[in-house]
Amino acid sequence: MTNKAYPKLFNDPIYGLIELPKGLLLELVEHPFYQRLRRIGQLGWAHYVYPGATHSRFSHCLGAYYLMRKALGHLQRKGIALSEAEMEACSAAILLHDLGHGPFSHSLEYELLDIAHEEISLALMQELNEQMQGRLDLAIAIFKGEYKRPFLQQLVSGQLDMDRMDYLNRDSFYTGVADGIVSYDRLCQLLTVADEQLVLEQKAIYSIERFLMARRLMYWQVYLHKNSISTSQQCLKMMQRARQLKGAGKNWRISSALAFFLDHKYTKAEFWANPKPILAQFNQLDDSDIYQAIKCFAQDDDFVLSFLAQGLLHRQLFKIELQDQAFAPAQLAQIGEELLQKYPITEEELPFLLYQGQQELQAYTAKQKAILVQNKAKQLLPLSAWPELELPTKVLRKYYLSYPKR
């Protein structure tokens, strides 16, 4: 009796059963590098705003993989030649695209390790490729955009990629913000390839308009929600203060991996000069390291560190003000003076409790890597060439000011 290689099934609340064939793809998901993503929250501190937003990068990457297989299947049915190797490599690339996310996803990006998560993902893929004796060569070429068929990389990373298509639907589901729901089935069905570029059929233009609008709405309501910004900045300032104190000789009972990154902030050049020992420590980091550290820091005798940590621990969030122009220096000076009088802090410590910044959003970039639409005459036109569409191409900018509530 033949032992059939039945696929591994994952029950997903968005798509139902996701099948993962035995072989390379299942080996990747079962690898410790990938399993770490179960312990990395997809939306950082957004659960302090939307209590249901506790889903992980693990489920997001599986969802993006599901959409990738769906999109590739539709392309095959339209006569686009795809080898089994290309199908597998593209699937591997989307499964691994978020390996480089650290604790709380974007909240601490560039703070623990001064390098973008995409580059850490690439380094981890290269490490996996060594362990798997070159079986990820093609996946890495696709991920880096070096493969001869650009549309495969565009499915992994582009303005209409499977990453965005999944996180909009998934984050909408878990936050309860219905504006993020997009018709992923229709969009996947209406993808095609022309001159080895990923394009949309003409009848998809209104669906893609909805997709872009959903992305803009989700950014302002979820990803750039004022309390998400405030909490992320509070966490960032806490880690910066901890790094400062550790440099002065203080130690806590925190994880060795977190202590490693607080001892020294590795630059991009230092990382690529010798990535292996840094990656070994990075792969030990997840959200639980930060939660553990918050509890330690909350008991510290340093007022600034303890104040920030207790605020995160008990959800005592800083006040945040948003406006369309930069805040006046006089306003900052007035608030700063009030904080100096109210709290036992010095002028040098004031930036840990009073900070400003800005957030920008452009939901669609019309000039670079524009979404192309194939009209009925088989001509390729940029999405902006359709006058009936209302495209969110404007750069929207918000300035924020955050400080303890008075």
C-alpha cells in the first residue's frame, strides 16, 4: 500500500483550510526561524486600541502564501507558463518575506538593530539556503528582483502584491475595521502577465480602486492610529532609556538576546560584515522578551525608565496631538516647562517624555512601479490613465506631539 504524501492543513479564519505540500515549503514553516513568527505580533501595539488585534506574523505569512498559490493558479489557467520550480520558489519567497521582523514588528524596527526588516529577512533566507544546500537559490533571486521574470517578484513585493492583499483583509478582520476588506478573489482572478510584467485586466479597475482606498483608510484608522503611534513611541523611548542606562553599567534580569542588542546597536555595515552571530541572537528575540523587560523596567529605581514601563504595562498611554503642520517651538517649550515642574526629571531627560515627529502616507505611487492595466485592445496603460478612477496619489502628512497626560 502506497503511503501518500498528504498536505499539511492549517485552519485559517480568513480563507478556511490552507494546504501546505510536504517537501521544501513545509520544511520552511516547521523551521525554528519561521516558528518564531508565532511570537511576533502582526500589528505591534495596536491591540491597545483594537483588543482583537493579537494575530501573528506567522498567520499573515501563511495567508500571503495562500493568495500566492491562488494567483499563480489563475495565471497558469490563462496560459502563463510556470514551472514547478518557479511556483515553489515564489511560494517560498512569500512565506519567508517577513522573517526579519523583530519584536512588536515595526514598533522597534531600527532600534534594536539599525537595519530594515527586509534586509534581515534576506540574511535569514541566505542562512536557510546554506542549511538547505542551495534549495532556496531561486526563491532568493525572486525576492531580490534578480530573476529573469519580474512579475514573480512583483507578486511578492509591489503595489499589488500578495503581502498587502493579505494584511488588509487579515488586519481588518482582527481589528473589526471593515474598511480594509478587499475582494482578493476577484483581484487574483484578474491578474495577468504581459511582457513578463504583472498587469491587471481592464475589468479590474474598480476593484483596484477599492483596494487602494482600503489601504489608505486602514493606515489612518489602524496602522497610524494616534494611540498606536503614541504607544509605539513610548516603547521606543523606553528601550532608548534602557540602552542609555545599560551603557552606564546597569543590568536587569532580562533575556540574554535583548541584553545583546542593548549592549551595542549594530549598524548595517557591521551586520553585513559578520551577520551569523547577530542573526543567532536575533532569532532568540520575540515579543515575550519585551514583555519580560517591561516588567523588570517597571520596578527600576530610575524614574524615566520606570515611568515609561509602567505606562506600557498598565496601558497608561501618553497624550498625543495631531495636526497638519509642525508644532510651534513655543508650544513645546510651554509643555516642557510644565513637565519639568511636575516630574523629577532633568532637561536632558525631557526628550524621553516629550517628543514630536511626523507620519506620511501615499496609498498609491503613480510614477514609480505604477500598476499597469491591459485594455481590451491589449495595450498596457498605467492606472492613472483611467480618468474615471479616483486614485489616492496625494502624500498625506500628519505631525504628532506626545507627552504624559496633564
